[in-house]
Amino acid sequence: MVDHPDQLEYAKALWEASGHPPLVFMKVDGGYHRSGVVPQSPISVDILAKLFQLDNEGVIKFHGLYIHAGHSYDAREDWQALKFLLEEFTVLGQFADSFQEGQPPRPLILSVGASPTATSLQHPCLTQSNESASCSHKDSEICREILNRLQDLKSKGYRLEAHAGVYPTLDLQQLSTHARSPDLLSSDDIGISILVDVVSLYPGRGPDGTTEALIDAGCLGLGREPCKDMGGEKSRHYNGWGLVAPWPEAGLSIPPPTSEFPAVHGGWQVVKVSQEHGVLGWKGDRTDEVPLKVGQRVRIWPNHSCIAGACYDWYLIVDSRKEESRNIVVDVWPRWRAPVAYVATSPDYPLQQSCHIPNFHSLDKYFAFPISIMKPILAAFILSTCSPACSLVLGLNIFRYIGDVQLPLMPPIDKPHHQQPPPQGQGEVILSDVMGRDKSINVFAGFTRDVECIEARLDDSKVNTTVLAPLNSAIEKLPRKPWEDPRDYGALGADAYEGEDGLERAQRNLRRFVEAHIVPRSPWPENDKAQVVGGGRDIWWESQGNKKILKPDNIEVVNVASSVSNGEVWIINGVVNYA
């Protein structure tokens, strides 16, 4: 993504280093003034000239125009974000038309969105299944403008895209924007909370004799980004640093924010933050105050999930759809952080080889599969800590049931741990319980959860299985992604995985890849030929010295990572032939 001509030298360096032309978006400033080029300004002309030149030379691919309406966060009325959405498409469309005139048409992508504008596309008047839905006069008028604009842009060959950053989890800032109506946007949709401890109480210290409470999370655990005060009277609207969420199972029954938030707000709020501590204050009548206890754990909804989420390396996942078990951690997700890579072209910065932090991997290799394959985030508990050093320790010492059973520490990537006993105190342990324990195979572990029949198999205590889990590095070395098939590209071209049909092809290919690594028996004796779950040729293993070797592909078994009631997880240094 570029907004200055000099940046294209680095795009050229990427092409020279990799042999592949990078896809380049031109970032456009639509009024937010954080970054981007002003349309039709002199610098935009310079950038376009270089983009066209490098695109024609095959050095880059001019992918499209990208805009971010960060000022849409100022919206405070239901569906007010539609106005910003129309502005985004209008700015990009007019700019693209201006430089496409007299040129061979390019199928550029016009990418719009901040979370408020992207989610406003869910307005009933904009969805095909609700074309006849009744809307207010104001909404129906702007929706007609948006639909006409979209149709016009598509008729010119532009591909339209909506991007959103915090949409999977949402937060209090999103509630404040009223980007959608209350039936589509409420506190029930917030999928992230921070688990903190009440460490002290101060009765009578708050306004009107209310209690204040000290918690062990401050700006290093919650962030320090406010919900912008857009009210007519300063400080009347919500201006705290987080809200305590209702948690009836923990004895905390408090009302959630209503559809009038942030103008109307109450309950326990984070009213002050320092580096490592925060102060809860009660907003409302003192007689309605819900008592807290020292040592009690509470969940905080953050103002901004992006900032708060960056404070933690591990996310504890719970399934909020299941009333009876929504406080049980069902998975642990490591946070992906960008690798460090240096590419330089000037004499002042000599060219260096890419230097990657060992514990992180290529986003493109592991996570860039069609977005619909990714399961939505249901909810996340994030373990709160008092300092960055503490964060690492507590982030690793995660709990299977909050505050109860401790899981083993997770090792660095591609350094498999020796076999460890199953967690104690949980009853029968099965393969689905242990697949996410070893970070060196977490890519394949994630794939098993994306294939329903395999996920169900590993979760069935009566079906025995040997899982052949490739190291992350083995998957990274593949010439293509596991959901790609050269035959699809040969038959359908570069758009083989676009649209619903493309998604089905990708899912089918991913299933074939995963099934090739699932042996439907355990124990699995030496030289016992077996067909993998997906069928096809026989597979077996032989001892060579003190090593196990998978045949016929000659793949070394690094170790047996887990032995549980319904099978074993074998870590392998390669990928089974799945063609």
C-alpha cells in the first residue's frame, strides 16, 4: 500500500528479491487525514505515473485504490455511518474515473471501509433478501444513492471490496457509533473481554458515597483509547476506559449497555487507568450499587479491541452459544505478530536478507485462505496481567477451566516438546483436547478444526485415530497452499477460488489435505499398512535405527507428542502426499 512515489522503490526491491510482483494498493485520503494521497493532487499524478510504468514492466500489479473512513467513528445515530460509506465509494469512484479516462480499462479493486462503514452494508435496504424492507425516509434515500453508486461502479468493471478491522470482535467504540440498528448491534455482539481481579475496595470514595475498586489492569492491559465524547454537554456521555460485563455465573448480575449508549450509561466502569492498575467506579444511584469483593474476577469490555488485544499473546476461546459451558475454554489462539523483515535499496541502507522472528510465520502461507473458511470468533477471555513480563508468564500458564486446571506450557515453534502426560483433573482426555497444545503444529491443528468430519472424529472418544501432524515449517515449504490445486488454476485461471464455487473448491482441497494425515487406527503397529481417512494408497511406518519413518514418502516422525484415550498425535517433518 503506497501513498508516496518513493515507496515504490521498495515494492521493486520485493519483486527483485522474490521474483513475484507484489500487489499494490494506492492509499487514498478521504478526509480522515491520517494517511493517504489527496485525489488528483500533484503527488497523486506522480504516484500513478510510476504505478502504471511498473505495472506495464511486470514489476508490480496495480491492484486498486484503498480508503479508510476512520472519521466514521464520530457517528452517534443508527445507520449514520451510511453517509460515510457513500462518501468512500464516491471518492474512490471519481478518482479512478479521472485517471482511467482515455486509458485501457483496468479491473481495479475499490476497497472501502472502517468497521462502522463496512458493517452499515447490513442495512435491510441494501441486502438483496430484504429489498422490500421498510426503512425510514432518510435511510431509504441514502440507501438508494449507495445502490446506484455500486451499480455504476460495477458497470465500469471495478471490483468492490469492504474491509473492516475490529468487526470480528467489536468493542465499546463500535457500540458508540450506532453503525447498525440495535437489533444488529448490541453488547451481545462483543466477542472479547479482559479477565481482571478486584484487588482492593474503597467504600465511600466515589461520587455520592459510592464505592471504588482497584483492579490489576491498567493501560498496559486495557489500552488508553477513549470513546470520543460527541455529546452536546462535555463529559455527559460515556468517557471511561472499559465497562464491567454482566457475568451471572460469577455472581455479577448487572445490566448491559442499552441502545442509548454512550449517551446513557451506568454500572461498574473503569474510570481511571495508570500503567498497571485501573479503578472501577459505580455510575448510577448508590442504592443500586452491585457489591464487589476483594479477589473477585470480573470481565471488562474494552473501548478498542485492537489496542487491548495487542497487549496479550494468547487468547482463551469460549463458545458463547452453549449456555451450559460458555465459561469453559475450548481452544487457545496464539496472536500472530508480524515478522521482522528488512529490504533496502539505497546505499545508506544496504540490502539485508529478510530476518524473521523465529516464533512467527508467513501470514500468506498460513492464514490467507478464503475468508469464509475461517470460523467466526464467538468470544474470548483474555487473561489480564500487571506488566509485560507478567503477561508472558500468565499468558502461557493458561487455564482449561478458568481458575482451575492448568495446561502445559507451549514451546517455541518448530521445537516439539517431549511427550507430556494429559492434563489432570479433566476426566477422559481425547485428541480434540490436545491438538492445540504444541505450537510447532498449530497450523495443522487449525486446519483440523476447519474440516467438520475430522473435527468430529477427533472429538469422538469411541473412534481411535493416529494424527500425522506436519510441522509448521513443512507446510510453509509447500509450493502452494493446501487448499490450492494446479488443476483448478489450469481449468479456471487466477479466479479459481473466487465466489461460492471457488470457496467450495478450496474447502474440498483442504479436506483432502487434512484427511491424508489422518490414520483411522491407534495403536498403529509397525509395517501395518493402512489407508488414510480420505482413501487412496497404503501408508505405513518402519523403524530405521531409533527413528520412525513413514512410508512410502520417507517422512521422519519427530516424536509422538500426545497419547490419549482415542489415539495419538505424531509430529512429522514433512507432508504426506495428498495429490
